[in-house]
Amino acid sequence: MNERRMLLMKIKEYDFALKELNLYLDTHPNCRRGLAMFEKYKALRQKCISDYTQRFGPLMPEQNNDTQHWDWIDDPWPWERR
């Protein structure tokens, strides 16, 4: 599996974990372990997104970093990349 796909897969895994932890914390808001896990996966997800953006370009329009050009449209859309 190439690096681009691996990073996208990791981001999806962290998204899933965060959603599940979100649902858990909705019913267990004082669970310190759940809160710690949420923070851990949030940081891991952000690191993967940052790595992906630096190597392959933005995943989301708000990650456009060029003030002179809308680089969001330069490469294939994230779902078109293989």
C-alpha cells in the first residue's frame, strides 16, 4: 500500500475511533479514560492530516495554504486518488 493510501486509511480509522468515543462520552461525560483516549486519537488524527497535507496537498478546502492560488483544485480530489 502506498503512503498516500496508508495515511488516508489511518485518518479514517481515527475518525471512526473519535466518533465512537464521542458517542460513549455523551453518556459517560466524566470518564477520564474515555476523555484521555479521545484526546489521544484527536492528536493522532491531526498529525496524520498534517502529514498528508504536507506531502499530498489539502484534504479539505480550508487547508488551502497559498494566498495567491486556490491549490485545492490542483490535484485529483481526495476520493479520486489511488
